[in-house]
Amino acid sequence: MNKIIFTEEYCQPENLYPFTLTRQIQDIRAGILTIREKWETILGLPSFDRYEDDYKDLDRSITIEEAVQEGTCLMIHGNVLPFPKLVKAVRNLKDGEFISANGNEGIVFRFTKKQVSEKNTIKVSKSIFLKEEVKTIQFPWDIFHVNDWAIRQDFELLTKKRKSQSIPKSNKVTNPSEIFLEKGAKVQHSLLNASTGPIYIGKNAEVMDGAMIRGPFAMGEGACLKMGAKVYGATTIGPYSVAGGEIKNSILFGHSNKAHDGYLGDSVIGEWCNLGAGTTNSNLKNNAGEVNIWTPNGQLNAGMKCGVMMGDYSRTAINTAINTGTVIGVCCNVFGSGLTPKYVPNFSWGSEGVNRYEFEKAITEIEGWKKLKSQTIADSEKSILTYIFKHF
């Protein structure tokens, strides 16, 4: 069986905190699809994760030795986003060849059992240099920086040679050829402006009355955009998420809620998060200066605009005011007066990060949120959260 093997080696996943605490880089969503879904869809191959001997090794993890027992392997850096010229180069690779780009770094390798000389050691014979710039995700703010481009790429991939559901006449529509409704999508009495970019509404997703959407915009399967929502591009509402209020250039990975009024801009929200009614983030400093953001390796410049990077399973109380360039870790319950600190550690109880969430209480409350969407917490999730609680 031919296969894709994703690797985080050389991708520095620690720089994508807090999102890579709970997932591999390739499972980050940018545009309509995750990086994994993009490559699987384009190449028509199943994917696995290279075994890294850490707490995120799950059912998909596989060693190089195991992978080459059957078929050809394409090992792809997990933070690399596909585009047509790169995909063409990947398809033209021969066994033992690899693609280098962005300063001669290897990003895609093709090999079989013949190229593996020792355990997990791959012999390569030829480098294929790609002169075009390859887009990669290296820091959390890169996710919303590339989202405009990524939505357009995914829209072309998913809609090529396919016909959209009819757009109901109750909607006000601009540039309908760039609007695609999947089977079961419901859109009534809304404004859809695709003059600035495509609009994609996923299977069984719903756009409620009075919503105003300006592309590029994407909604995943089963997502809901509430009545009167105002959404600017480039925004992604991931699968089974609920969104409302005012949103601009932001991504909700999936199963998360920003269901009420309040502003979300230039931000990335992980999975199973909930923003309480009235929660608003700042994405621009009062002096219009550069935004510095916390990372595990110190403060870094994220540009002039940067909102909040919120890890999985975190929540805010009603009317929470989130500071410019804030990082909220995994499984935080954020509440308190005034602006949040610019860094809220994992498992914080309250925005000051002084008190810690009791682990069993945190798991119980995650189970409650999952029950709202007819799901339960998996043993693998508990295992990952246990490790984060003890080590981060």
C-alpha cells in the first residue's frame, strides 16, 4: 500500500504552542481543510504519522521500518501546505528523490524498502529543487496569515468539476459562481458577498437569517452561523462549530463556540473551546505598534495585528476582554476583571494563572461540553491531557 507519512522532525512543533500540545502539526486547520486532509485529498493516499516516541504517538503512528514493508512512502513535513506546482513535483518524484525548497531544506521524500539501510535511516540520491516559495506554518499567527490563500486553494480543490446546491432566492448574492453549498447546507435570508473571495458552506451547515458574509469564508460540516452575524474574510468556522457576533480573519478549528455578540479578529481558536457572551479580543495596539506575543522561546513579533491564540478545551466567561496578542493554553477557564494577561498557562483557573484547574474537575467539565454535541471524551484525549497537566 502506497502511503503518506507526516513528520514533525525539523518543523519545530514547540513554536506552534498551544496548538501542537494536543495535535500533530498536520492536523492544524488552515483554509477549509487540515493540512493532513489537503494532502490526502490531493494525492488520494492514506496518511500516517512518523513515530516520534512521545505522548502524541497514537493509532496513526508508524516507524519507517514498518512503513516500508509494503509499497512506496511519501514522507512530508507536517507544516507544508500543498499547491499545484509542489503537488506536480511530488507526483514526478522517483524512489530515492526528495524535494528541497525555501533555502534547500528537504520537505518531501519518496522512498521504498530499498532506500532504508538501517532502522529509520533513509538513503536519498537526488534533490529536486523547487524555485517557488513553499508556504509553511511555523508560528500560530501564520495560521490566520495564510488563511485567505488557503481558503482559495481548498475551494478550488473541493469544488472543481462539481455543482453547488442552488442558492435560495431569499439571499442577497454577489458573484454566485464563487459560492458553493454542499449537500444539506441551509442558507436563507442572508447576504453572501463573494466579490472579495470564495464562500464555501459545508455539508449540513446552516447560515441563519440576517447573517452577512464577505469572502473568503469557509464553514465546515455541521457548523452554524447565528442570526445577524457579521463575518469578514478570511474566516474559517470549523466543523460543528457555532459562530455569531463580529468575526474577521479568524479560524475556529472545530467543535468550538463563539455563539454570541463580541468581536473576534486575527485569532485562532482550538477545538472544544467556548467564548462566553460578550467576549471580545483586541487585535491592534492603541499605539498601532507591532504586537509581541509569548512563545516558549520568548517574545516574538507577530506583526501589527494579532488577536488571541486559544488552545483546545479552553473557555472564557461572559464579557471577557482579551488583550492584544494573547496566548491561552490548553484547558483553561478564563475569568476575571479587566484585560486578560498576555499569557494564560495551561489548566489555569481564572485569567491570572495563579490557581490551577483540578484535573478531574477539568475532565468532568470537558465531558459536559462534549455531551452538548453528542460526543464523549476518548481515552487518547485523556492520556494527552494527563501528560500536559503533569509536564507543561
